[in-house]
Amino acid sequence: MTAGVCVAIAVVSLVGAVLTRYVQRNVLDTNGYLAIIGPLPEDPQVSAALAKFTTEKIFDATNAEASIKEFLPPRLAPLANPLAEALERRFNQTANNFVQSDTFNSIWTTANRALQKGVLRVAESKEGEGKLAALGSLDLSRLASAIKERIGSDTAITPEQQEKAATIRVDLKQRVDRLRTNVRIINNGAYVLPYLALSFLVAAVAIGYNRRRVILAIGITMMILGVAMLVTFKVASGGVLGDIADATYKSAAQVIYEAFYNDLRSRIVLIIISGAVVALLALLAGPYRWAAWLRNKLALPKFRNIAPYRWLLNIRRVTAKYEVWFELGAAVAVIIWLLALSSLTPATLVVILSLLVAFVSLAHIVARPAPVNLR
């Protein structure tokens, strides 16, 4: 029962470590974030969405049609609507071409770097700071200017339209505390959870009466949680993308979602594969006829005659003889480590204790073989 609880905690911690480290690497780290977000305008679906967004912000079809009607003779007034639509298409095409250019790529990267660092600066600020300045912006001011130049100087874009098209604002004034909490949780999780998963995994094997079954349970649990995560993200993506009615924006959102999710999906698949390998090795080590036959076919029993195997047996005998002293030495080393630290955070304390538990459990595994007659 205790071993099962340790297995559950260990695998959940492992999954949490994968998730928090992914977010830390690809969202909180500026270089990782730009590696994903930087190439997005090169995708036709994303560039089409950016062009449409810009056109909607700076082009007023109603006013354009009214201005054209005033300019045309009365008998040509019916042409105002087709001409306004043609002008809007020209705006959109010009914006699309510019978004896919190297010039815009530089603007996009610079603006996103500034936005990411600004939001992160707010998140890492102390309590009470950043409340008034918690407004991040994705400054694309050169986008509207470039479209105006390419369309022609005779096309008026008011300063208000330019500002609307130039900046996507991220208002964090009401969410600063939540942002700080989330970033703190992610950073602490990415730091602590790998060690926590390691300690509980080794402890589960150490205290398990049938270690082979414990290892089998670890592999199966990893596979189940991995598959559950894939299904969860699949359902979540459908819910998020399903709320976007516009087809252009929905296609772009799908591309952006996949850009962020691809790396995470690979990590989850790696968890599933690792779990399958662990479970297969546990089955292969079992007292089953097929396992014994396969071990003989692979000539695994012959490894008992090689020198490294005898060295491992010697290490086991020495560890069994001095196990208590090894464990006491580890405890003393941890105490000295804690006293030597100038400051101690809860996260660091958990990491140090996790390393101690992992070492003691590993010494117990090496010193005391599990029963071999259990199925």
C-alpha cells in the first residue's frame, strides 16, 4: 500500500516536472519563447490573420465608401461599394505581403522580446510593485506605417487608426498577484519536482515487498498518465479553438497552438514510451516461462560470469555490511549542507531532503535484495 502511494506521488511529480519545465523553457525563458513565436509570421495562416487584424483596425469600410461616393458623380455612386471593397482587399494584401517580409520579422521578434521581458519583469517584481505599470504591449507601430507607404501617401490613416493597428495591449493591472503566484509555482515546480519524483521512485522500489511488481506498476502508471494527458490536451484544444468563430483567426490559432504544443507532445510521448520500456523490462525479469525462455535466447544469464557482475556483487556485500554507516554519513552530510547555506528556502529544503531519501533508498535496494520467489 505504501509503495503504491509512493509510485502515484512519484509519477505525478514526474509529469508535473515535465509540464513545469516545459513552461519554464518555452514561455518564461525569452530565447525559448522567441524560438517558438518568432517564425510564426512566416506561416501563411498566421500572416493572413495578422493582415486581417491590421486591416480591420485601420480600414473603415463605411467611411471609405462614403468618401468615394462624395468623390464620384451621382450616376457612378453604385460603384462606391465595389471600389471600397477593392481598396480593402488592397490593404489586406499589402499587409499580408509585408507581414511575410524580413523587415516585419525583425519588428515582430523585437516587439515580442520586449513584451515577454516586460510581463516577466512584472511577474518577478516584489509585492506592491508593478501595479501601475502592469500594462504590456506588443508594439507593431511600423506595420501600419509600412502599409500606408505601400498603399500610397494619398490614403489617410489617422493617428488613432495607427495606434489601434500598432499595439496589442496586455492589461495585467488586475492580475499581477495571480501572475506572480503562477510564475513562482512554475519555477519552484521545475526546480523541486524532478528531485521529488526521483526520491519517491527509488523509495517505492526500496520499500516494495515485490520490487518487480513495483517497477511494473511504475511503468503502467506512466503510460496511463501520459495517455490521459494527451487526451486532456486534445479535448482542451477543441474547446479553446472551438470558441473562435472567424475561420481565418481559427486557422492561425491552430498553428500557434501546435507550435507551442509540439514540444510538449513529444515529451509526453517520451513518458509513455519510457513507461512501456520500464513495464516490459519488469515483465522480462519475471518468473514466467516465456520470460525465462527469452532471457536464455538473449543469453542474459551469461552476464553473471563477467567481471562487472562480480564487481556489483562485491559492491552489494560492502553496502550491506556498512549500510547503517552510509545512511548516517548521508544524514550528517545533509545537516552540514543545511548549516552551510546562507539562506534556505522551502524549495531548496525539499530538494535536499529528496536527495537524502533517494540515497538512503538506493543504499537499501543495493544492500537488501528483494525476495525472488514472488509472482
